[in-house]
Amino acid sequence: MKWIEDFLVAIKFLTRLPVPRVRFDPDSLSRAAKFFPVVGLGIGLGASALQRIAAPHLSRPLVALLVLTFLVLITSGASRRRPGGYRRRFWRRVEPGAGSYDSAR
């Protein structure tokens, strides 16, 4: 049942939903990538259902805020540590002439 582990790794990587512990190999994320569209579809369906339930009862700006809050809470805004965490990791300062990333920042 390797595909179940791959699916759980995809859920764990893309959301903040609690999933059972799975063994993580160096190539687990690359194997789990095939399930990214399925997990994204589930997140989108959840947001769509929330919008359809809230729209008849709330104004448009409140519904949009509610759906956006749902998406940020489910996905943690694409960062598990803090807002902009991935951005900080990918845009680390490169030392002039060194050609390598500065790991101290």
C-alpha cells in the first residue's frame, strides 16, 4: 500500500491537516507529487462548499474573507513556520563572489 503513504505525504506537505505518521524516504515527496492535484482538488472543493453554504447568508466581502481564511488555515499560507517562510528560504542572500547561499540568514 505504498500509494496510501504517498497520498498521506502529499496531504501532509500541502495542508495542515493531521495525518498518521508515515515513513519518509528521500524520494517520498517526488513520489507524492502525483497526488498533489487530488489534494488541491479536495482543498478547492472544501472552499467551494464553504462559499456555497455561506453565500445565501452573508455579504460577498464576508464570504470572500471566510473562504480566504479557510484556505490560509488549511494550507497555512504555503508555510508551516510563519507567513513568508518559503519566500525567506528561496531568497536567501548570496554572498558576493562566493556563489553559494548564506546559511546563517
